[in-house]
Amino acid sequence: MGNTFGFPIERSSGGDFLPIVKYDARAGRIFRVDRVDNGGGYKNDAVDITPIFKALADFENLEVGWINFQPGSAPDFKLVPIGTEFPDRPSAVHKQGVRFMLKLPKDCCGDKPIREIAGNSVAFLSGIEAVYDVYLAERGNYPGKLPVITLVKTTLVKNEGKEHSSANYHPTFGISGWAPRGDLLFVAKGASAAPAATAAAVASQATAPTTGSTRAEAPKAAETISIDEFG
């Protein structure tokens, strides 16, 4: 695996609400999470969009750092734009992760097309790192546009340990095309406060260092996609 995000993926053993998309590594599924008014408050409704997932990804402003997903409460973020100095770890329970904004197309967005996605699992990070590397290599051919990513496949990976075993689905994302940003505006999270232009400039200098490891490449883009598909 590479080191594009400024930290190794391998491991040895709050603010305003934004609607989210999440990847469940244990099931190999992608969900959009909708806030639903149940009359006495709001509940989260997870909608499986795996078969139709497609998203305009704001890789220009991808953030890296530390994330703590706490069951029953909001996750805690300490993030910075990729390519800047990595932040200090807030606590022992925070894990290295990434976060970026995306826009879903009309057929799978519900009533909130612009959302955020974040994750700190090895499975999620490896999939995003691979497609982000393709983005870095190809973005010069598509000035003024962002990549449209799709889920190509998931691969079951089993880890056998001395005390316990685990199995997760590692995603392979591909770039199916490119489209203008439109109304996909960057909203920072955690400690990140750099404006979009600054984050994009920093990311333009980011390259994946050589690690000597082998990783499957994400599929490359084939076409330019109209922004109309995304509303």
C-alpha cells in the first residue's frame, strides 16, 4: 500500500450537520444517511445505494488527520488539507482517516445531493487512496473539473490473528468521468480551516512516494460527464 495521505494505511493489531454517505467495510456496502423527522425529533435512515453509487468527488479539498467514530454520538474530527503538516493525535482512540465532500446524482441522492464521506478503516482508506492516485495522475487533462467516482467492486479480505479474526470488504473505486464543480462547495471539518483554493493548491503538490509495495490500480476515466446529471 502507498502513503499518499501522509500516513501508512496498515495497522498492527462536531459542527453543523452535513448529510453523509458512509462505506460499511464489514458488509461491502455504501449507504446514504438521511435525517428523517419522526414527529418527535429526527432519526437517521440508512439507504443502500451500492448498486447505483456514483459521486462527484471534491478531491481538490480532501482532508486527512484523526477521526474518532463513537457509537451513539457524533464523530470527532481533527483534520487538515492533504499535503499540510499532519495534526497531533487528540487521543488514543482517534485513528488516522480521510474526509471529503461529494455530490450524488439525481437517481441516488434523496433530497440532499451534497454530502460528506469520511472513514478510518483500512479497507476504506486503501480504496480511496488508489482512486485518489489516479485523480492526481489524470487531473491535468481535465482542467476545471472534478472526478466522478463509482464503486467497481469489493474484495473480501480475511485477517487471521492469534486472538481473533476479522473479515472486511476492500472497495475498488474507479473514475468514470469528469464534471464541473457546480454548486459543490467545500465545508471544512475539525481543525481544518483552509479555504478551498488553498487546499487545492496544496493538493496539487501531493504525490505518492515509492513504498515498494504492490497495489491494484483503480480504473481510469473514460469520458467527461455533464453536470446536469448531478442536478
